Amino acid sequence: MTTAAYTFIRFFDSLTIEDIPLVGGKNASLGEMYQSLVPQGVPVPNGFAITAAAYRAILDENNLWPRLHQILDDLNEDDTQDLQRRGAQARELIYSAKLPETLYAEMVRAYEELLASHGAPASLAVRSSATAEDLPTASFAGQQDTYLNISGLSAYVDACRHCFASLFTDRAIHYRIDQGFDHFEIALSIGVQIMVRSDIAASGVMFSIDTETGFEDVVMVTGAYGLGENVVQGAVDPDEFYVHKPTFKKGFRSVLKRHLGAKKIKMVYATDSNRRAPIHNVPTSQAERKQFCISDQEAVKLADYAIKIEDYYSAKAGYRKPMDMEWAKDGVTGELFVVQARPETVASQRTGAILARYELTQTPPAPLVTGRSVGGKIASGKARVISSVEFLHEFEDGEILISDITTPDWEPVMKRAAALITNRGGRTCHAAIIARELGIPAVVGTGKGTELIQNGQWLTVSCAEGDEGRVYAGEIGYRVAEVDLGTLQQPKTEILMNLGNPELAFDLSFIPNAGIGLARMEFIINNHIQVHPQALLHPQKVKDDAVREQIAQLTQGFASGSDYFVQKLAEGVGTIAAGFYPKPVVMRLSDFKSNEYASLIGGQDFEPHEENPMLGFRGASRYNDVDYKAAFALECQAIKRVREVMGLDNVIIMIPFCRRVEEAKHVIETLAENGLVRGVNGLQVYMMVEIPNNVLLIDEFSEYFDGFSIGTNDLTQLVLGVDRDSEKVAFDYDERDAGVKKMVRMAVEGAHRNGKHISLCGQAPSDYPEFAEFLVEIGIDAMSLNPDSVLKTLPLILQAEAKVAKLSTKKG
């Protein structure tokens, strides 16, 4: 298309990112993508920009500048009612202005030319694009208006008038003041683009970074049925998909993890009889709510687009540049399109080496409400439930804002809030975006927050416990630990971490570490699967009808109970592995005792009663058991999926509670029967050292394992013959006992004698500085510490290493 004959119009094929002063960030990015990324296979719908010069021409020809100054110059930004009144005056002034004749003629001609080039009937998206928008440090996203499904010349012109006026929405005025931008230096361009028929398909937002943690190695795709405004505005709880970028670039095409959103409404085109409102929301069906809005294959294709876009803009900038993108699926053709791309402006802007970690210091009560966590922080304050924008003036500084959803009009009070809680929305909704920008916690998509929380009630909002954000009644104690990572030295001893909860993996990856020394599979089974694996394989053997129904509800949407188990477990293991890739992640296979297995849903019907479960049917004996064989095979399938389908070959298998050498031989054979062959594709198998026999026969065990990890919790109990859970004898449990330390020393010496890596993953070095020093002295290869003790234990290890080096020098 040509724009040579136009003064105020530029088609996308003649725009680049350098044209932000002319057409705003949104349109400049669309032009850049249309020219440079469409040839790389990233589909972008065609369109044109009405330039910022057009906006200035309207104000010039109608002599509106003096009047705008009168309206805005003495505005009190903190008086919400004054802001609303003046904003309305400014918008009416611009909307009612006469369009210059040349501008009007060009708008009509470009409109006709775009529709003719499309070759089929189409409606249009008319979007605002301010000249101070999509900047690296301030997004201005959502400050101006967008109009969708615009058909007919008069509707198109009217939408453009509204867009020009929306430079002075209340939210945009307030945002510019906060960001230090002059109202009269900024102009507005309009993007006019062919609509993608996502009203009969799906659309959403995606980021080439994890927005919660700033973890850069994933693409997060969110989506819901219908037009994308619901996802952008936070009106729905969307589906989420994560794709791991490093393994994608190695050729693996797999979704890392997914979250099924509620998606209770969808935005669709209105009927012809309702053209005054060209779009509206309708309820989704139960079937739509219970399935994902796009397939895994489509999520992976969108991730491909996101990676190409990020790589392109990063190469252009000369540094890694995470991106925030909007996508839409055409329900007629099935094609996926990218309809916007801008720099991500919150997570990617975190600078400095200060690591702040929030954690509760008291055991909280059951939460009042839960939802999706945003921000990783904790805050307390008084609740303020606000039903609509007209009551915003009631909000007081430091309160916790509770609402159905938020829109950009709410931002003047959001910046004064201690935390945000919404009924609707996902982690890319407006409330989530603003919470991250403000650095406050938010719990979104709670469902009934406005009903269950009372005005004036004191609350604690916790977003520091994983993906689930929790709102507690009362003031719960918490602490904030800050560490300057720039000053930390790294010891020679490898510092690994113990981790169970996959939801914390991306966040914990920023703590200095050499990988994961103990990933607890049972945490994933207990919290994410919840059902006993044999109950999933044989639901007909579950005696209680209510339990069978509970299992049926959990596994709804899966082809079988085994598919449910394997996918959920693979997602959990894969998320941990991705968080630390390519560092090693030692995944201990399930180490439930029989009483713990029995507490899983349906477990009572499959587990034996044992008087002493700690010494009973657990670990390797369970994996080798003929009756448990099919259940253990599910664990193996999940590990195979993580390593071979997801491409996360940094996962090392670890066998717990392996009593005898013959048992070790048998479990290696059992793994091989399930496709996990030691040494193939680099697969390593470790063994937990937690039974005295493991130490005494470590030379023999070394034949079957590539490394060892000492579990001091069970080893101490078995060396001292103490049940640490017994009130009568627990005082005798002490990892620092000379006998326990002798066993640990023997294990380290034995592993080194056989050329095997050995670490320690028990609690002792986290609890006792002198035990950490002892481990350094005996030359252990690595310590796996609880995440909350890594930063405080690091200096102790460095001191111990310095002490050992000094003694060694003296001896030399």
C-alpha cells in the first residue's frame, strides 16, 4: 500500500519503531512487525495509523489549546470528583471539534483502501496510540480507548473522534501527572486495523517473561473465549500456558504447565439490531468453562511468535527486551494473529542486586478468600470494599482495595492502596498490572471477595506462598529479608536448595545456587494431584461413592486417571526443572510412608496398616513391589515426559530408602523397564544415604548409582534409634551426635573413593552453623539447604572454607 499521497495517514507497511513521535508506540510497533516479522512467519493484521499530526491539526484549527489549559492547569489530581469533572470537559471539547477537511477526506480514503485490500467483508478495530506510550519504563497501557467491531463509515469516524478525546480520560490525565509527562507535549495517534474474528474463537495476552518474578526463560500465554478486551481489562479469569524458551529453541515443542481459568463470560459481536453497542458480553457454557480456549499446539505456536518478537526487538536494542503482546484467533480461518506488541515495563525493569523475600512469621488461620497471587509480597491493612467508580472518593490512604474488577479509571486511588483484591481477573488483568507497577501485592480472581470481606475489617494479604494468593482475617506477622547479592561471594562447596513447591521455583531461582539438591515429589502429589495413584488406576476399587465422585471431579477433562496423574506430575517436576535449567535438579521419587499415602484421596482402600510406617513400605521397596508396579510406572512416565518431551534433561532421579544392594539392582532394572535407562540421554540416578547400611556398603551401592545425597533426618533416627516425633525420646535426636557425624564422614569418604558426587540434603546445616562447618571440613561436594537458610548459611560456609584453607596451609 502507498501512503505517499497522504498527509495524516500512514499504512503499517510504511511505519517503523522509529516513528513513535508520529504515530505512538502501539502503531509504530505494529508497523515494525508488519514489515519485519510478518516475513518471519508472525501474522499481523493489516491497517493504518492516523498520525499525531492529525490530533494537533484538530486542536489548531478549532483553537482548543487555550481552553484545554483553562480546564487542566489548576487541576487537583487527588480530588477524584474534580478530576472526573474536568476530564469530562476536556473530552467533550475534543469530541465535538470539527475535523479539518483534508483530514476527513484522508480518513475516508484510507478506510476504503484498507477494506478493499482485505478482499472480504470485515469490521475494524480502532485503537488509541499515544506518543508517550509503550515506553520501556512507562507503558501507558489502557489509558486511552479502544473500539472494536466497527462497521460503516459513520461508526468509524465516530470511533476516531472518541479515540482523540480519550487522550483526556480521567485515568490518562492522572497517569501522566504521576509519570511526570506534560499533557500538552503528548499527542494521540489512532490505529485502524482489520478485526480478527476472535469473537467466535479466543484471544488474550502473552508475555515473554514471567510477570510475577521477572524469570526470563518462559513465555506466559493467557487467553479466554471471545474478544481480548475481557482478558486485558481483567473481566475474566483466563487460561494460562507456560512454554520454556531455552528448550523450545533446542527444538522441543511442549507446554510446561497450564492453568484452567473460569472464563465465565466472553465478549462477542452484537447483532445488527444493536449497532449502538457493536460488542457485548455473554455467559460462556459449562462445556467452554471446563476446557481450555486453545490447544497446547496453539499455545506453543503463540510462544513461537512471542520468542521471535522478543528476539527481534532484543537484537534491535542490543539487550534482552521482554515483550508484552496481544493475540487473537480467527474463528473463521483458525489462524492465530499478533495484534499488538510493546515492551514489558514492570518485571523487566527491576534493577539492582537487592533480593527481598517476604514470609509469614505466624501460622495463619484459614484464608477468607483465595485467588491468583500477584507481586510476591505481604501487606496488612483495613478493608475498603468499593462497588463502582463513583465511590472512589471514600477510599483512604493505606487501605486494602476490594472490588469486582478495576479499570484504569481506578488508578488515582490504587496508588494509595496497601494491596488489591478483585473478584475477577487473572495475572494479566488491569489490577495485576498496576499492582506490579506500584510494587504492592494483589489477589485477583477471588470470586466472592466483595461479598466475604467486610468494610473496615483488618486483613493480611499474602502473595508470598506460591501461585495461590491468600487473604487472611486480622494482622498476621511477617518479615522481609533483604540481601545485596552484589556483595555475596560464592563458596567452593556447591550450594544447592531443597524445594517441594513448583510454584516457588521461578522466584527461588534468583537466590544464589548451583541447582536443586532435593526436589520433593510427594509435595507435588499431595498438593497438585491429591489422589492416590492406585485410586486413579482402579477407581472401581474405591469403596466410598463420595470419594469416587471427588476423583471424577478432579480428573474431569482428562482421558483417564493415569493421564491426570502423569500430566500434573510432569507439570510440577518440569516447572522446578525449568526454573533452574540447565543446573541439575535432583528429583527424589515419591517417599510417602504408607500412612501418608493412605491420607491421599482414595488411599485408604489401597494401603496396608503398619505399626511403624517409617520402617515399612516406602521408597525402593514400593517401586519394586508387584502390586504397586503400575502406580510407580506413572511416576516414570512423568519423568520421561519432562526429560524427553519437554527437553528438561537436567533432571536427575534420586531413589529414597533403598535398604539393600540387591534392592538397588532391582530398582535400576525397574526404572529401565519403564524407559528410564541409566546413562541413556545422560540420565543419572542418585541414591539417598539415610540407612546405616547405605554407608557401610557404599562401595557396593556405587556400582548402581551416579551420586549420593545424605538425608540426615532419617539417618540420625536410625543411627541413634530415636523417633524424633516421640514426645518421650525426641530430646535424644541430634544430628550433631558423634555417631551420626562419623556416619556422614564415612559416606563422604566412600563416595569420593568411588568417584561419586555426594551432597547432604537434611535439615542439619540449615539449623546448625557448626554442622555446616563440619561438612566443609570433611570435603563434602555440596549442601542442599532450605531456601530461607541459604543466605544466612553462605557466610558460615565461606568462613569454614577459609578456616580449612588456613589449616591446610599450616600443615603444608
